[in-house]
Amino acid sequence: MLEYAIIAVVCIAAGLALGVFVARQLSANAQKRRKQEADDIVASAQRQAETIKREAQVEAKDEALRLRAEIEQERKDRQHAVRVAEERVAQREESLDRRTDSLEAREHQISSLQGQIERRQKDIAAAEAEVEQRLVSIAGMSAGEAKQELLDGLRDEVAHESASIIRESEARTKAEADKRARNILSIAIQRLAADHTVENTVSTIHIPSDDLKGRIIGREGRNIRTFEQLTGTNLIIDDTPECVTISCFEPVRREIGKVTMENLIADGRIHPARIEEMHKKATATVSQRVREAGEQAVFDVGIHDLHPELVMTLGKLRYRTSFTQNVLNHSIEVAYLCGIMASELGLDPTPARRAGLLHDIGKAIDRELEGPHAVLGADLCRRFGERDNIVHAIEAHHNDIEPNSVLDVLVQAADAVSAARPGARKETFDAYVKRLEQFEEIANSYEGVERTFAIQAGREVRVMVEPEKVDEARTVVLARDIANRIENEMQYPGQVKVVVIRESRAIGVAK
């Protein structure tokens, strides 16, 4: 067993020695391969470096040739420019030489002319002295007196010609201004896109059946009394089938009553407590509508800093009409027209639109306060901090005060255009007939008037006078007086022309 162990140990030792030998051989071979690879990489890098070097040298030569060519071309261009400049300088020198020669000749000519002028001036002075002596001897006036008389005559002539020129200039300026104004108005009217019909406040309410009228009246009329007391309106229930009518001069109260009645009819329960509840809801609803209408109008016109109270008051105009024209829509139209005309005149359109929107705001409170709506609106805007020019334009748009700025005149013109456009305003037949009768009554109240006719839908009043009582001069005064009374005492759209006719007839009969 010991021998076997020794043999095994020997074998193992021999195997280990063989393994070490083999490992050393492999390591030497690997080192040789790595060294060979390194040598190959170095040689390849050297070859690439040589190639890059040669390429760089070629590119450098090409760049040098290109730069040399550019420099040569630039040198040639500069030489050409220098030659051109030299030629121009030579030409200018020749021109200056010619001008110098010409100036010398002119100077010599002028010197000779000056000598001649001096001699002539001496001759003229001697002639003037001689003429002056003759004038003094003939006219008996000294030179100063004659000069003063001549100046007085020239002054009068110049004053006359100046007055003629001023009159012609004024007439020409007025004609051009009228033409320009008509052009601006036509542009503003063409750019205004407005409806030909407007909404009117409706005060007649439809009911499902006439049996509901008894429930609206209530036992012994308690429901109708409660309704009229809460809403401040008059409820008219007559024989008209399936409708009731609400009457009130204040348009917002009438609208609240209308909404209250519509809600009661829709609900079906009509008694005093329910009427009070529906009235509160209708008041809140109409207030919301008023606020929204005012905010929408302000937004449409492009004004964003208006006082909330003015916005609320402006919204009330939604339920206000003038000759069936909705006043809020009319105010928006006037604002647009003012802005357009101000832009055409080169002015700031923002104040113009603001004044146009607020010009009729007094109509929202004229049922509550005494005075013209223009003055009421101006006081209201002044109280809530509007600028003085805006307030003045509002107060002057119906000549309650004298207009004194372009803004005042723009608001007046825009208000007239919006009110006079086709379809904007109309009136009832009864009001129309009454207006014509008032025209005739005013004219007939003057002495010497024989007959009066209102024609052309009330746009013209023709007055026939007795020639024995009214002479030619009196007809002019009579026409002016009648026109002034109509203007001061009546309300009418547009303008009214008064024509006084005086006719004398001599009749002869041959038998």
C-alpha cells in the first residue's frame, strides 16, 4: 500500500510539473500574439496619420489657391473702382472749370449792370424830386399829405378785398364741411346693422280659459286687490276672451306684474299668500333680467368701467319704449353711430360710445322724478362719477343746455339718425290724429289765419291767411312764431315745416 501511495504521489507531481510547463508555453504564445497585434495597430495608425496628413496638405493647397484667386479678383475690382472714381473726379474738375469761367463772365456782366442801375437810380431820384415839386405846386399838398391820402385809399380797398376773401372762404369752408358731414353720416348709417322692428313691452296675458278669471278675482275681489297692491299695477279683466291686461305707467313694475301673473296662471294656485310669494320671485327674476340686459349692453358697446348702479339703471331701459322704439336698443345704436362718426373724424371713439350709450338713461327714472330726461340722466351720471364731457353731452342732446363740443354734436346727430331711420319709430292712430289736430289748433289760434292743413303725415303745416289782415312782412313773423310754438309745446319725430300762404285775388264779371 505504501508503494502505491508513493507511485500516486509521484504521478501527481509529474502531472503538476507538466501542467506548469504547458501553462508557461501558452502564456508565452499569448504574449507573442498581443505584441504582434499591438505592432499591427501601431503600423495601421501610422498609415492613417500619413493619409490624413497628405489630405490636409492637399486641402491647404486648394484653400490657398482659392484665397489667392479671391484676393486677385478683389484687387482687380478695386483697381476698376479707382479708375472709375478718377474718371469722375476728372469730369467734375472739367465741369468746375467751365462753371468758374461762366461765373467770372457773369460777375463781369453783373458789375456792368450794377453801374447802369446806379446811374438809373440817380436819374429816377432826380425825376421823383422834380415830380414831387410839380405835385406840390399843382395839388397844393405836401408829399406826406399825398402819401397819407394814398395809404388811406389803399387801406379801404384792402379792407374791402379782405372782407370779400373772408366771405368766400367761409362759404367754401361751410360747403366743404357740409359735404364732409354728409359723408360721415352716410358712412355711419351704412355701417349700422339694426333691425327695422323692435320689441315692445307686452301687457296682455293669455289665460287657458275664461273660468280662470273668477279665480284671479277671488272671493269678493281679494286676489285682485292683493295683486294690485303688491305690484302697483292695474289688472283689467273684461269680456275679452282668454286674456287679462295689466296697465301701469312704470314699465318695470308692469313687467314684474306680468311675470307674477304668468307664474300664478302656470301654478294654478291663486290666493293672497301665493300671490305674495310669486311677486317676490318675479321681482328677483326681473331684477336679474335688468342687470343682465345692462351688462350685455355695456359689453356690446365695449365699456368696462361703468358704475354698477348705472348698469342697473341702463338695464331698466329694456322695458322702456319711445314711439314703440325700444330705448335700450336705441341707446346701443346711438353708441355705435357715435363711435363710427368719431373714428371718421379722427377722435377717440370710446368717450363717444360712452356718451351715446348713456344719453337716454334718464328715461329709466323720468316716471319717478320731475324734469326732462336729459337733465335727469345727466344728474344721475354726475352723481356716480362720470366725466364732465360725458355729462354735458347727455344734458345737451336735446338742447336743454347749449352744446359746446364736438362730442355734444355727435350725440345729437347719432340720436337723430337712430330715431329717424325707417321702421325705428311709429305711433298709434289716435296719437297721430291728436298730433295733427294740435298742429292745426296752434296755427288757428293766431289772428288773421283763415285755414290750416297738416299734410305729409304731419311733416308739413300749411297756413292760409287773410290778405287784408296779414301783410307780406307779417307772414315771415307768423311762420316763425308757429314753428317756435310747435317746437316748444309738442313732441314729434323728425321736423315739421310751417308754410304760410298769402294770396290776393281780384275778380271781375263781364255781363
